[in-house]
Amino acid sequence: MEDKKLVPKLRFPGFTDPWEQHKLGNVANFINGRAYSQNELLDEGKYKVLRVGNFYTNDSWYYSNMELDDKYYANDGDLLYTWSATFGPHIWRGEKVIYHYHIWKIELSQELDKRFAIQLLLRDKNILESNTNGSTMAHITKKGMEEKKVRIPSKIQEQSTIGMFLKDFDTLITLHQRKLTDLEKMKSGLLQKMFPKNGEDKPEIRFPEFTDAWEQHKLGEIVTSIIAGGDIDKSKILKNGKYPVYANALTNDGLVGYYEDKYRVEAPAVTVTGRGEIGIAKARNCNFTPVVRLLAINSSHNNYFLANIINTHKTFVESTGVPQLTVPQLSNYKMKFPNNLKEENKIGEFFSQLDTLITLHQRKLKHLELQKKALLQQMFV
């Protein structure tokens, strides 16, 4: 009966032996990086100092000329683990560096395959995140990692097979992430070039049949109406109905029920956030009920054009507190519009198609990430 617990649900053919349980510290050696004082971190030097942020969003580097024991250096292909602020395993790809105190280097015994080990640690990270609702730092200690009980295949060949398969899956996820990032960057660049810059009356890029200068108008003069969403009376939320209410009104995430009230807006329309990160607009193709601090625009103009021209303007309100955007402020904001609705429609249709493509890539990426999580649950014990 105990052996059955040590067999994964999903397994490659040819492997039948039960997995073995070990303390992680018995099959892997966790080595602390070196702590640095600020005056030891140089603007240039012989070695880069690898910090946690360099794995994620920080492209700036510190350097050191210190000659240290070999254990304090990370070389291309080394297995590392960030444990401060953001945690998880990584394979270092790059030149020889000194890794910071907030990173462990993991040296594996001959009983543990590296590609399998990183997937084992990724699975453990997923478990920690799901069990602690994001408050994970208390669990990430060197002693805690070394004492952690893990189950691994007794045959290194099975470990290698699992590791190679999941590595290929990770590569697929990375490729889709890059495609999505490239599309998002392309859209950001086009938003800057397909709408006139400040002080100009023509965009840098436009469809060839249009040459006239754009004209400046107040938004309220162009659209039919702008209304503000109202507070939702939770006691009036229904299980069924025509107008859905979402937990996140901007993204239409988290359906909580349905509502019937004067604030309803018939599609198509454009919604604009009215508080916090203000001025983010989205074209809607469904009936909905705006909620508090969401502004809704009704118009005969192309909604995707309106949404994207609004998203090129990020300075609606100057505030020392929480930024807020009101109907009069949005109505009085001056923007440049084509004098030909055909040009407006072409731009709107173009961005509609681009947004659809981005959404498809986002869904595909999310699907792959969920598949990977499922595989980690089923291919490990």
C-alpha cells in the first residue's frame, strides 16, 4: 500500500519502480551567496554581482574585483535558487558571476538529475504559493529547504526523461511569452505612431488614402454621452439577467451576478477607469453594468478608435492623492480626431484585430501554464 503512494499518476512507459523519499539536503547541497556592503559594490569591475532582480526586471549590474572561494561563483548552467523578495529555481545562463547572499547555489548529488531537480523545485514553489496565498517568505529558509522531504525516481533515467520533457514544455511557454511580448510592444509602438504627437496634426503612420490634417475637439463634443457608473447595491444582484456585474469591471473578470438599474449601458460602448490607474479604456461588445468609478462612453464613433486614442493620453488629472477622473474632466479633455470617419474606422478595425490576436496569445499562454501546473501535479509524487 505504501509503495502505491510513491507512484505518480502520469508516468512514461518502461518505469514501474516506486519512487524513493529523501531529505532534500541529503541529495542537494545549498550554498549561501556572499553578503555585500554597499561600498563593496562597484560600478565596474572584473565580475558581475548577480542579484535577485537580475533574474526578473532589473537590468542594472554591480561589479566586484574580489577573488573569492569557488563556491561563491556561478557559472553557465549552474542551478541557483532566489529566496528573497521573489523565490524559485533558475538555471544560470551567462558568464561567470558572483552570486549575492539572497541566492543559493545548489550542488546536486549523483542521485539527482539537474533537469528533474529544477522541475521538482518548481513544483514545490507552486505548492508553497497555493498554500500560503502569497505569504511565502517565512517558509523559504536554508534549513527548511534542506529538511524538506521529497520523492524522486530511483532510476536516474526516469528523472532525466521527465526533466527533458518538461524542459521542452518550458521552452514552448517561453516562445509563446516572447510572441505575446513582441505583439504588446508592437501595439505600444503603433499607438505612438498612428495618432498625432503633441503639437502635430497628422500621425506618423496612416493608411495611404488619407492625407487630411486631424482636428482637435473636446471628447464630450465628439461622443453621444459619457456617464459614471454607480455603487452596486449588493442586495439587488441577481443570479440571472441581461446585465452582468464583474468583480473587475475593467477586464470583465469574476462574474458575481446580474443587475438591473439606471446605470446600464447598451453595447457597443467604451469604458474608462475613473480612479487609481485612471484613463485606461476598453471597447466593449457586450451589455454590461458599469460599477462605481467606471466611466462609460456611448458614441456613433468607432469604439476601438476611441479606446486607443484615450489610451495614448495618460495625463487626464493631476492629483496629490488618489487620482480620480470625473465625467466633466473626461468630457473636456482635448484630443485630435480625423475629419473622416472612414479613417477612424480603419484605425479602429486595425487595433480591434490586433487586440484579438493579443488576447488569443494571452489565452494560449495561460492554457500552457495551467497545463504545466497540471503536469507537475500528475508526474510527481
